[in-house]
Amino acid sequence: MTERIQDKLGIPVEATTFHKLGLDIIKMQTDSALKLQMKMCLIGFLCRHVGTTMLKKII
């Protein structure tokens, strides 16, 4: 994809997906933000599927 865009525009560019762009921005700001988000997603998933009572016993 990058090559095709560079060929058409005649200038160097970096083509990425929107998802990768977002992850790159988060990584530039702080790696801990991504880790915190992943942890919160995991806790939310466990609360929905295991239940908060069971989760409190585990933690």
C-alpha cells in the first residue's frame, strides 16, 4: 500500500491502518496507558462473565 501511494504521489509517505496509527499515538504518549486500558478491559470482561462476587474472591 505504501509503495502504491508513494508511486502516485511521488513523495515518501508512510501508510498505516487507522488502528495502527491509534496504537502508535498511544505508545508515543505512554506505554502504561495501553497497559491500564488492557487491564480495565480484562477486569470488565471478567466481571461480565465470571461475576463481581467471584472476581472479588479471586483478587
